[in-house]
Amino acid sequence: MLFKKKIEGLIGHFQLTDWWFSTFDKNEMSYIVKKYGINLIEGNNFILNRSSCYYLANLSTWFLTTKDIEIARKFIYKAEELYDSDISINDKHFYYLFLIEFYYKDRENNNSYIKAIEYCKKQIEISKEASIYFKNEQPSCNLPRHIGFEQLAIIYEKEKKISESLELCQIAYNEGWSGDWEKRIEKLKKRI
């Protein structure tokens, strides 16, 4: 079942069959399907309204443990390869979130640390557009947390860039993103 050449599911839908077979060995494929679910490679009865890079980046989050990080890395690299700047603002917001989570988790690798910062900045760049989208889609709901602002504020604070961290927290608060921004702002003001 896992190793047949005719793959359906998400992998088949996004025409990733060749990549699937050339990237993962049989044990990895079996493990991934067991952990994520059979709809990854079987069936077609689901609604797909997201981009391939979104789905692959999302898949990586299932494998963000130390023992699975190399599997996550393969999903992330393919997601980056397939990234299309014309994807919806919703997909872009979450795509960046998933990449931030992966690269920050892998931050002991210096290149990953740099990439985490890069993707935080990219998600922040689209924050106003994303907030408008979320407010229009769900006007009665609060905005979600914004991982780009949160993570970069933490990074800057750890790097002793207190003013930069404070500025990020103030922007996130002013834009209305959920989080403990007031508490962070007060804490950072005391450190300046």
C-alpha cells in the first residue's frame, strides 16, 4: 500500500509522488503515514483550498521532535522550493509560521537560526495585510497570536536588543495580535 507507484491523497494531489519516493525510504514513508494519516497517500475525498507549500510546511510540524527533525527538514525544503509569492495572504501567514517553528527548533544550526529570523521578518512584513484578512474573515474573533512578532521579540531580547524587542511588541499590540504584549512591553521598558 505505501510503496505502490500510484499515490493519491495529498502527495498525489500536489503531484509530489516522484519526490515522495526519491526523498523518503520505506521505513520513513511508513512512519510518516502512521504518524500523519493515510490521507497523505490515499483517497481523494477532501477539500483542498491551500497551496502545496502550505501543506508541506504544515506537515513538517508533525515532525518537530529531535528524533524526527530530519523528516521535518525534508518537508520544509520542499515547501521552500515550491513557494509561490502569489499564494493567499492566509497561506502565506501560516506558511511563514510553520517555517519559523521549524527553523527556530533547529536553531543550534547557525543557518537555521538566521533563517528563523528571516522568516519572522517576512511574516511581520505581511502582518497588516494578514490582520485585515483575519478581521474580514472572522470579524467577531480576536486576531490569533503572531509567531513572527513573538519569536523575533524573544530573539532580540536574548541578544540584548531591548529597544528592538520593545518596538516589535508595541507594533504587535497596536495591530491587535493576541498575546501578552502589555506584560512584555512593561517588562522591556524596565530594562531600557
